[in-house]
Amino acid sequence: MRTSAALLIVLGGCFSTTSEVKLLRTQQPALPAGCPVNVLAETTAPYPVEDLAILSINYAPGGRDSALGRLREQACYYGGDTVYAIEETPRNNASTLLSARVARRPGR
């Protein structure tokens, strides 16, 4: 029983879930899964973009890489090639909220 509980705790740190999607324009056609996505640390993109959505993802301790991977997947799904304005807000001892803008370069 202890082994099962310990395994659940370890695996729980790897999970992330999308908690909210706010579309900023009409849903765009999805790009192929695994499409290239620029993940930028800046609060504004250094090139022209059209904002498509704001995504919020909850992740457990140790799940930041999983959350960033999910962010890239969701960007492709919503037709984006750029993620920027990433903010991380601790919610409690068990989760952090990651929010970011998904955008695409015009003409793509």
C-alpha cells in the first residue's frame, strides 16, 4: 500500500491540466501536432503576431516541463506558432498556475 501511495505522489508531480482557455478571436484551424512553436520569455512578442488565446495550465510540483510541453501542444491545437507573456502563479503547496498568450504570425 505504501508503494502505491508513493508512486501516485511521484507521478502526480509530472501531470499538468489545462484549466482555462480564453479565445481572443474565432477558433483557427489547428496546426499539425508537434508543430514548431516559439516560446518567448518576453511580455510582448519581438515580431508582429495575432493573439489567438490565453491558456491557463495547472501543474503539480515537479511538473513544470510537462506544463510547458502541454502549452506547446495546445498552441498547435489553437493554430498558434508563438507562446509569450508566460506567468507562473503559485496557487498552494500542491499546484502552480501557468498562464500564457498563444499567437500566430500574420500570413501563416
